[in-house]
Amino acid sequence: MSLDLGIPTTVSAKSSRPDVGPGLVDRFGRVASDMRLSVIDKCNLRCTYCMPAEGMPWLPKSMLMTIDENTRLVAIGVDLLGVRELRLTGGEPLVRHDLEEIVASIHERCPELSLSLTTNAVGLASRAAKLKAAGLERINVSLDSLHPGIFAQLTRRPMLDQVLAGIDAAKEAGFRPVKINAVLQRDINDHEASDLLAWALAGGNELRFIEHMPLDGDHRWNRTRVVDAAEIRAALETRFRLDPDPAERGGAPAERFEVRPPGAGLDTPALGRVGLISSVTEPFCAACTRTRVTAEGRVMSCLFSHEEFDLLEPLRAGADDEAIAQRWREAMWAKPRAHGSDTVGLTSPEYVQPERSMSAIGG
Ligand code: SAM
Ligand code: SF4
């Protein structure tokens, strides 16, 4: 098979995986080492781009992986499949009261693993120090507006104060920088791009804008409404100078820029950095190193996959580590070329949005 990224081989997704080594290799030569593990599908916010107002039919508790099950799957990933980074996500991971124990258990079993969390930060104020003590290394917080009213409109919950308190607590606990993820919605918070950046720079946080992807629970996504990375960059450049970050991008989804005051030369120290994640307009699928596991233990090789591979059922039925690892390899072998399909792109009329919303996958 070819190891050139993004170049299709002739091997069919349906054919079983040939012997291409022990790692999570797919048909296009990509190797996944970056695991996203959803620990819960529930959330305490209802962001319009992610969930319907009424929420979702939540998984029953019996279907959520326990602390030991989460730890075992991560250990299989690390010991047998080459997983090197783990991000815990959801739904909202802080909705799990045993999140600190999940972190501690994984950290104890896999001390070398880089361990991070994506959260909306509601309730983080009282838990950030405990998460740090449990072994968490990094935190990303999602925050789309600095105005209480707009925040409440976007998330359908009036909780901006809690989020800001959570970010402060994370910094006090030693998480630096806290990365901030923002999604802009046209005519709602798209005027806030440069205010969000000014705020992030002042607080020493690193901001990344994510283009709105068709993974909303309401299935109302429309390409013409997406505030794209080029537009966001132009908005930021009305107030800041942006220069491509000379650091190697690697498999990182964000294109990073150094930020300087307008008119400053390259010899002026940067105020900080900003990232643009162009998931819709310039997808980074060819360099993707992700493998995702949902809260009920299903591997999704891509956010936009229509196929899922259950690991929890064999795990609960007593399968050994190698059998589970092999199923995980098969799941990743079938990873589509880009955005859930080998042939159809996100903006094509033939594109079919997956049934799962972002919250039910683990973003
Ligand atoms: N609840 C946590 C949070 O909001 O950070 C973790 C899960 S959330 C699904 C993970 C990330 O996905 C958040 O940064 C959120 O903004 C992003 N997200 C959710 N739906 C999205 C969509 N349709 N397009 C782009 N990003 C989305
Ligand atoms: Fe909840 Fe995160 Fe989805 Fe917002 S983006 S509804 S906080 S899971």
C-alpha cells in the first residue's frame, strides 16, 4: 500500500485489513495515534451548532463505559496500537462526577500518555485543581461570546460567569495556556472575532476558531451561513497583524498565526498566537491522526463516519486485549478518505450528514 498521505490505494474498505503492522493504519496510509475519548454524551449546555434545544435521548448509565472500561480501552490503545495522546471529551465531561477518577486511573495505568480535556468549563472552578492533581496536563475550553446575552442565546443557558470562573481556576491550577475554542455564527457572534482575540491575548490564553461543521443536532447547517476561516482572518486583521507561525504544523488541525499590534514589524515580539481550524473550507483529512471512541465504546474513524465499530460489547463479553485491538484496527482501516466518504465532500449536494451530532460523537 502507499504511505503517501491522501493518495487512495485500490484496497476496498470492505476487504479485511492486510498485515500492515500493529498500529492504527488506514487504507490511505494515515496512522492514528491521537485518541479522542468521549466519557459521556450528556451536556448541561445546548449550543445551537451542536444540540437541539430539547437535548438528545441520552445513553442509559449502563451503556456508559465505567472508569475501568475507559482505562482498559486506553491501555489497549497505548500498549498495542501506538496511541500517544488522549483527549477526554463529550458531551460535557464535567457532567461525570467521577471524571477526576477517570483521569487518575488512566494516568496511573499510562503515565507517559499526554492527557487533555475539552470542556465547556461549567463547574470547572471547583474541579480544576483536582483534575490537575489527578494527572490532567492540558485544558481546552469552548467559549463563543463574551456577552452574557449572546452567550445565553448561543448555548441556550445563562452561564457565562461560570465559564469565565472556570477558565480563571484552570489558570490558577497551573494549566497554561488554557486553549479557547470558538465557533462563530453568522449574525449572532461573528462580530466578536477580534474582541475574543483581544480578550484571549490579555489573559494569556490561546484562541482557536473552528469553522461550523454539519454536525448539529438540528440538521440545520448550511454552507452559505458558515463564517469561514478566510473571513475570520480578515476580521482579525482589521485590528491585529497576523503572520503564519513558523513552527511545524504536523497533524495539528489549526493553522496558527503569530499576533502582533497593527503596523508592528516581524522583529516586534508577538502578543501571542491564534489558530484557525478550516474543517469545512480547507479540510486537513490527509494529515488526520485521530481515532475516536464514543461514550458507549464505539470506534468512529472520522467525525463524519457512517460506520461504527463496537468495542464495548466484546470487552464486556470477556474478549482479550488483542481481540479488541484487532477490531479497533479493522475500524480504522475503513476510515474514509475525507469527511466520511471516499468521494463526496462536505459542500457537495450529495453529502449526507451523519446521524450523530458532535455531542454524541465526542468533538
Ligand atoms: N462540551 C465540551 C465543549 O463544548 O468543549 C466538549 C464537547 S464539544 C462537542 C467539543 C467541541 O466541539 C467544542 O469546542 C465545540 O465548540 C465544538 N463543536 C460542537 N459542534 C460543532 C460544530 N457543529 N461545528 C464545529 N465545532 C463544533
Ligand atoms: Fe455541550 Fe459542548 Fe455541544 Fe455545547 S458544544 S452543547 S457544551 S457538547
